[in-house]
Amino acid sequence: MKVLVLGGGGREHALVWKLKQSPRVKEIFCAPGNAGIAQEATCVPCDLARLNSIIEAAVQVGPDLVVVGPEVPLMLGTVDELRRRGIPVFGPTQAAAQLESSKSFSKAFMTRHRIPTPRYAQVHALSDIKGALTHFSAPIVVKADGLAAGKGVIIAASKEEAAEAATAMLQGSLGEAGKHVLFEEFLEGEEISFLVISDGERVAPLVAAQDHKRIGDGDTGPNTGGMGAYSTSSLLDDNMRDWLLRHIARPVIEGMAVEGAPYTGVLYCGLMMTAKGPQVLEFNCRFGDPETQPILMRLDSDLLEAFEASIEGRISDGIFRWSPDPSVCVVIAAGGYPGPVQSGKPISGLDQANAIDGVRVFHAGTSLVDGQIVTAGGRVLGVTARATTLESAAARAYEAVQCISFEGMQYRTDIAHRRLKH
């Protein structure tokens, strides 16, 4: 079987790595890929911001299955176009992907279907800001309506700060993503990433993970695309998992079907576990990054079979087999991230890190220049480890991080700190 994965980050490297373990995958391609993915798959040039380029890459490869990694190709309608051409594809349609591509659509959908989510107000113009803010007390969450690569959320400490953030977004600081803005009630609690795979009618849950979005230790500094994540069975007990399936995941799938946009693929539910119960902060219509890395490190069954079951309408709870061992992913980022970064910095120590038992280094922003792997983005690597305890998984991950070096590298030293305190 020939498989094509679309994307070029750490999430896609983890997907390629796991899919390649299936005995039925004979050839695996990635478009555009990165330096790490190129060691495991054939990389194909592709501009993921252009639908024509994506389709050209798929036609060139002639795959038996396409797996869409990032959000932009979904928003562009990649799944719709590939289906029209008779190419099996894992992922939601353009209409279903509005759950991620438009926060206003998502919030209105949750309101219609009584899915628990924080109070919000939508702002379309500068003149709307003052009136909308009267309904909130600080701190206030300010969100860009569109896709902003994980950087469209600001937690404002005051109404003045919220107004400044909304003004900047409406005036183009995030491009088209900030054309509309949402104010949202700030919630206290722990964030959990809960993912399910759906075939349009049924869902099968994955193990939960917890992301670390802030750049600095102790959850300080600006939000990023994610500085690390971990997965352990203690994040969700069976009762809570079943509650999330009954009150969030299944109502989403049922609601999308009722509204004429059946949802197939993976649904990422970003949750805040509050004293009053779980609340949905956001939906993503694809695997999270970096949550995918520790989640797939715990998967002991065939990922290809789950993707095929989603496409063929036969997903079930028994499709997955999980290891009880926890896993931890530490993201190594370039200096300056989440702001402007310099690329082209040579990376050393990758072989030594990968040689540590239970460790896998997934590449995100890397490229190969004159035979040397160099930095090529903000988040560069996702150093991921699995072990029998969360403490030992974290220790292995950080042991591997210490092997790696490049100019300006930065990382958090406290990934999984919340759970380790427990």
C-alpha cells in the first residue's frame, strides 16, 4: 500500500513514523516533509497553502491513501477535491473543518447543540469592542476568529489590554485570521487535549494528552504552538472519558451530520477541566502538535487500520490498543520563538539522542543543507520518550535534549510539571 502524508512538522513526522510500522504500508511519501521525515519517507515538493500544488503532489504520487496533517489544507478543501478524484483521504471536508477554521462557527455550533463552552461575544469592527467588553470581567480571553498557527489567543489581564489586543487583530496584526475577533470568558482549571477518530457516525477515543502552550517555565510568557506535551492514563479516568464521549464528542459528530456536514477524521477537543465540569475551549480538525508525538508513542496497534476504518464507516472502540506507559515530548525551539527566528543553524547530537532507550526525536522545523541538518523554523524538534513512569519518561526526554545542540536553542525544563506534582 502507498501512503501520502501532507505536512512537514513534528506531527507529520510522528504520523509517518507510526504508519511506516504497519506491515501493509509498502511505500510512504510526505509532502513537503522535512529533514527528519526524509530519512523515513520520500519527500515531495508541495506548497500546502495552494490547493493546486497539493493536488499535483497527490496525482504525482498516486497514493492508495492520503493523510492530511495540518489545518490549512483542510480549510482549502483538500479532502473534497481528493474525494472527487476517487483518492481515499483521511480528514474532514471543508465544511466540517469550519469547526477549526472559524471560531465563530464553532461557538455558534456548540451553542446550538448544547455543548459546554465558555461565554463569548463576537466583534466585527473597532466600534464593537467597548460594548462587547461590558459583558466580561478580567482576565479576558481574546481570540482571532480564523487560523493563526496557534498564536491567535491572548489572555488579557484587563479590559484595556483586551481592547488593545482586539484592536491590533482587527487592524491586521494576524492578517485574515483576525478579520473578526471573539472575547471569551476566562476559565480556571487544567487544560486537557481529548482526541477521537470518527467515521461520520461513531467515534473511537484516543488517550488524552496535556499541552504546554506558554514559552516559559511555569507557564509564563506568550502563547506558542506548543512547547511540549505528555500523555498518561492518570489524565482521564474511565468515567470522565465516557462523560466526554456522551456530552461532547458524540454530540459534535451527530450535530455535524444533522447540519449536512458529516465529520470524518480526527477531532481534537481542547478542554478546560473546571470545578463546574469540562468546557470546550476549541476544536481542531486534525491531530495536535505536539500532542500527537506522545500519543502515538503510546499506540501499540496499527494506525493505518484506524484511518481505513474512519474512511470506510466502521470505526469502533476496539480499533486501538494502548500502552499503559506514559510518554513525554519536549519541544526544542529556535532562539526568538515565538517571534522572528533565524534559520540555517547546524544541529548536532541527533544520533546520540535517538540512541537512548525509549526515545524518538521527531523533526519539525529542519532542512538538509550540504549534508548537514539545520534549523528551518520556530519549533525545531520534538524530543519524545516513553517509559514505565511519568518521571522516568520525562527524565529520558531531558537526557536526550541534553545531547542536542544548535545556536540559540531554547526549551522548557518543566514539561509534565503539573502531573508530576500530583
